[in-house]
Amino acid sequence: MPLWTEWWVWMSGALILATLEVLLPGYIFLGFALGAGVMGLLILFGISAKGLALTLVIFSVLSLISYLVMRKVFGLRSGQVKVWETDVND
């Protein structure tokens, strides 16, 4: 049985990516961590894809959806403008 069909591999990847997000914040690794976590849950409940390519496509779509949801929840609110008080060169 290939390793990418095991739920614990995806959950371990999600944990590693979430740890990277804590060490290097910026909501970059968190989207991938959520995608890997959901993929692990899908495999745990018996929903799996045939082949590595389709599995990676599903993981990519799940990561994109989680990133877009996080951007909607944590992003700038409408009408909110980021104001820079200092110059980088000061």
C-alpha cells in the first residue's frame, strides 16, 4: 500500500506544516496544513482518490479553499486601509 494513502502521513504533514506556521508566521503554511489535515480526515473516513496525481490535486484544491477562507476571515476589512507611518530607510 502506497504511503500517500495512509491517513497518519497526511496528519503528520499537517502537524509539521502547522509547526512551520508558528515558527514563520504569515498564513502561508497554515493553508497547506489545513489542506493536509482535511485530506487526512477524508482518507481516515474512507474517501480516497485513485493514484498520487488525483490525491495531490484534491490536496491542492483543499489548500486553496482553506487559504481563501482564511483570507476572507483574517484579511483587511472593507474600507480599511494600511497606513505606513515610517519609511524603511529611516
